Amino acid sequence: MEILTVKNNKMDYSTFKKVSFHFFPVFYTLFLIVAFCLSWITLFMNLSAGHVIYSVISVSNLILICSQPRRLSKKIIKQLNKSLQTNYYIYDLVFYEDKLTTVVDSVENKASIKYTNIKNIIETKDVVLFTSKAGFKIYFEKKNASNEDIERLHAFFDKQNITWKKSIL
């Protein structure tokens, strides 16, 4: 039995930018944060000591660290271009009693995830992101679902004992 359908979700670069930070594993995210902080400290130490070359190296490290989510988004969109010959595709998420199904109209393809395989759900201000235990991620934009629908899903996943986190990003 179908619980809810969220239609017209768009997977494109602008939406990927909103959730790309959540595509990184936790240890990699922590590594990026530590590297970012250390690069800032190194930059200020080198500037105060007058080491211009090391300051330039620190700035380049900061730029590389900050560009990682953007590079990941571009890489995913490039793979999407190769496989579907388009910059975006539109899909529907159908929530059943026991599984979440993704329906892509342009390629007539369906993919399902059983709720027992969903590890967590992350809600940002624009997007709700589902992560499976295997690392598969799918999302829907909040503008495509009403607040009542999101609350119903929240209550449903609470019954399923799946963690629903609100992100500050």
C-alpha cells in the first residue's frame, strides 16, 4: 500500500550543491574540518613570520579543501551526463509500507530500498536526504512535499526506528 508519493524531484547541479556535504563519509568530513583549521593556523603563523611562500601554500590548501564538495557535485553530474545524456533528471519517490521506490520517468527505471536498509535520514532547510547502509543516497526537495507530508513521513520513520536528523547546513 502506498503511503505517499513525492513527485517532480530534480537531480541537478544546483540541488547537489545543497547536499554535497552529506555525501562525504564522516571520517572524511572530520579530516576536511581538521585540515581546514590547520591550514588557517598555518596561514596566520606564516603571515606573522613573514614566510610568503608558505603562506601561498597554506592558501592553496584552503582553496583545495573548500572546493571538495563542489568538485564532487560536478563529478556526479558528469557521470549523469555520460549515462543519461542530460544535465538533470526528474524522478518520483514513492513510499510504500515496506520500501522506498525511485521512479525515473525518462528511462522507465525503478529502484527500491527496503526500510530495513535505510541507515538514516537527514533533513536540511531545502532537502530531505535518505542514506542506505550500502551508501546509496537519494533525496527529495521540501518544496515538492507539504509540511503535513513531511510530518507524516517523520512519524512513519520514527515507528520504523530510523533516525531522522535535522542538519544545520
